[in-house]
Amino acid sequence: MRFPGRHPIPAGTGLAWGLLFFLGLAPVARAQPLPKVHPGYDLVDLRPTDFQPQVTGMQFLPDGRLLVLTHEPVFNKPVIPGNLYVVSGVGGNSSAGVTVKRLASNIFCATGLLVHDGRIFMTEKTRLVEILGLDKGEFAMDPAKDSLAGKYRTIYTYGWSNNFHEFAFGPLYRKEADGKGYFYVALSTAWDATKSSDDQNLANKNKNRASLIKISEETGTAEVVLSGIRTPNGLNFGPGGEIFQTDNQGNWVPAGKLNHLQAGRFYGFKNTVGGAFDDKPASPPAIWMPHGDISASPTDPTLLTQGTYAGQLLIGDVRFGGLQRCFLERINGEYQGAVFKFSGGFQTAFNHIEIGPDGAIYLGGIGAQNASFWTWTGANGPMYWALNKLKPNNNPVFDFLAVRSLGPDKVELQFTEPVDASAANPANYDIRTWTYTPTSVYNNLPQGTQTRAITSAALTPSGDRVVLGVSGLKAGGVGYVMDVKIKSIASKSGRPLWTNEAWYTLNQFGPGESSSGIDRLEKGKNAAPRSDPFRVLGWDAGGLRFQTGSNGDWKASLKDGFGRTLREFQGKGNDSRLDLPQAAFPAGIYWLVLANAAGTYPHKLLRY
């Protein structure tokens, strides 16, 4: 079957096939997600009853509307194409008032969405593509004129062999040191389920598979940045604007993991036709997510920018279910850290996460009707679509917040509030360790599991941390995991502990530095275009400062995340400060809209 002007959609290339195999063929998960919704949030269903999105991408527009990209992961032949929708009214406390409009259809297995410079980009199965036909204006789309004619512009076509397991994730966009803009796309490997364990990746035909590629916005040319990533169904900016990626368990990847991606490195999956950097030693992940304990098919690492968990990453999982949370610390310039269960109580597994302009966590679900045994089913039975949000409710929560290495024989545990003095008892804790040795075998299990002796436990002066003395710890290699379980602990307030277990990846002994320094001006997905004559220099207690490319007249307006105007200014000159002290505005997403004779330019701001 062909769609006019598009690629043919081959039989059997749908995401369900990818879900079926990249979710992992290891035994059914031993553990389960948390049984309830995180007490610090209220779960809101945003989906009108006749809207059944199986979500592969979400992005907010500057006016507060939500773009939702779908792909229908069923075993239909030919594959059912996906759609792009604009969803309005998501800022409320229910689906009442939510409206949905389809903008584009006939989308070929797209697994990523990006709004950049008033334009929409997608990673389809075979190419990075821009959807044309948007009305230009102050923002990407005018609600009164939304119209997409199904016109597409190919920016770059990846090497592709029609293997069901070849997907493209992202895209991300950022400017580099040369002042030019680039798209980043992560390409999964091919896979052949008919092969034996030792030969499962022989379906690879292209050297740029299992890699991150960088595509020039200016020229459309691409280069391979790094290699060795198997099925990167999760590519996003993390602390400091650096790129992080979740990978799925399989051959050469014994468990799900979170990688801090850096140019020129190899991350462990061996492409049989020779990846660009496969001759290098494998870089260890920042965090291993043990298969069956807390992960089966992790997705979309998303940076939390406000509240108790600011600076940490939230991760979905389309097989294990629930949401997981990652704490990161940097030791000798390299990231490592811990993963915790964050929330359960859902009817759907979530494939995509987006932080909304109201500070809520927006969640898009996906499933596989004809392969439900590979889809997390939940306590109330499976659903194969979802559009939810977790809305902060300001309820205090006593939670396990962080794990840090303080050296070869000390580990620090941090909590969200002070703990009772009884926490200074070694008997309250269990620690096990094991290693991973990646091989070509698909179901590659942990090795050398040992229980470690806890020799001491002491409270720190802050009252919210416990330092454990632990004997026999090791660090280094590709995979060393420490499972920390709290058997009994109480807070001074008497609140129960929400999560009691963490899986910490010990690449190096600390102490290190916790992830911090998140840019106030987001430099990631919605960065201003290279041709933008305005440069926002900072937003602080003194106000908001920007520069223009000339000394001419300018206008400025500050809008909230839903596009409502809060303040307006006009002036003249190259270097200006607006009377907008950051402390006068609550946490959330804002837009500074700057205009001069050259045009109108929205800049995304974070306040947390």
C-alpha cells in the first residue's frame, strides 16, 4: 500500500513488532510497579472517550496546546499509519473541556516529535521529516487557522533495510559551539528473531544503525556521533543540557540502562557490520536498571525542573509499567547514580513524558492489542492508549531521595525530610551487589550476587541523611550494581516511607557532585532559531536581560505557559533589562516574545 507522495509502508514494520522484541524476551518481570499514584500528585485523565491515542511523541506549543503524535502498534498488514493531533484545554483537572483536532495523517511509524522555530519535525521510520503547511505567526500555529495539508519535506534519510526492529528516536535540536543548529536522532539496530542467541544481530546492514547521528539544520548533512546503542526508545536533554538516552535489554545489553551520551564513544552494542566507534572500549552506563526488578523496556528520560525532585530524571517503561526516577551525581567528570520507583496506579504503560506549562507531568501511553502479553497490563487490566497528567498537590511525602558514594566503604542515603534517630541502626538496611558482563546472548543475567555487611549507620547533622559503612564494595568495569533496600525506617513527622529500594550503579568511588546547574533558559528542544537577532542573557532577581542585533525599536511581552500575556514592554537599544524580577513569578514555564522589524521570536524560560 502506498500513500501519495510517501514511502510504501511494508507489511509487519509496525511498532508492535518493535515492542514485541525490544521489550526483552527475558522471563516475565519478577517485581511490579508501585501499586498507587505518588502521594505528591493527583492523576488526571485528559482523554475524551472517543480519543484513543497510542502516543509516540508529545510537545507543547507556546500557547499551551499539546501536540500528540500516534502510531498504531498492531499486527495489521499493511501497518496502520499514525496521526498528529492538536489537543486543547489540557490545563484543567479533567477531560471536560479537552478538544482534539487531527492535523496530519498517513504518518509512517513516527517515534518522535519536535517543535522548533515555529515548525514541526518528526522522526519517521526511514527519515527525519518536517511537516509543511503551518501558518506562520507569533507562535507555531494560529488556533483559528490550523491547517496541515499533508505536505512533507525530507531533511535526511537514514540507512534502512526494512527490518521491523529499525526505528528512529528523537529528534532533539540544539546549537553547537560553531553557532549552528543541529538535529540529533538515535537509530535502533536491526534484529532477527530467527537467529540463535549468538547471531541475533546479524540482520544489521548499515553502519549508522545502533548510533546517534547529528544532522545539520543548514545543510541537511549528517555524521555519526557515537555508536553501540541498541534500542534507544528515549532520547532527551538532562542536567546541564547534556544528552541522555535509555536503552532496552537484549543481546549485548543485559539490562535496561541510562546512558550519558558523549561524542566519540562506544556504548556496548556491537553492530556486526562495524559501527563507527565499535573498536573502542565500552563506556559504562550512568545507571543500570535491573531487568525484572525495576525495568523491562525504559522510555523517554525527562528532566524534572521544580519541586522535591528537581534535577532528577523521570522515566517510563512500556513493559514493566509505572514511572521510575533517576538521581545522578558526577564523579571525576562522569555521571553515575541510582534509580527508584516513582509512581504506579496507572492503567497504561507510558511511552512519552512531557513537562507542561503548569508544572504537571504529562503522560502518553501505548500498547499492543494483538500482543498484550508483551504489554504491561496493570491491576485493572490493559489499556492500549492514554493521555494523563500528574498534577502536583503539595502534599508532603517522606521518600528515598538519593544514594551517593562517599568512598570505597561508605554510602550516603538521603531522604526528603529528617528521619528518626532509630534510622542509625545497621539492621534497618540490606545491600546486595552484582555485576553485568555483556555478551551476544539475549537473556544475559546478573553475575556474582553477594550480600554486603553493613558495619555502621550514622545520621548526618542535617537529619535527612544516613551514612552507612559497607564492606567489600567494588567499582569499575562495565557494570557494578548495588541494590539498597530499607527494611525499617521512620521520619520524624511519622509519615510512612513511599519507596524503600534503590539500585545504584557504582562506576567510581565518590564523593562527587549531585546533578545541578540546570539552565534557567532552556537550550534544548525549543531553542531559538539561529537567525534570531535577540539573545536572552539571563533571568534573575534583578529582572530579565536581553540583547538585540541592532539599536532599533523592539517590543517585548511575557506570557505564561498557556499563552496569556502577563506584561508588555517596548523600547529601543541593543542591551536592555526588563523589570521582571524572577521571584515575582511562580514556578513554571514562561515565554518571552521579542519582536523588531526583522520578525517575532518566542524564547522559552523556566522558573523553578
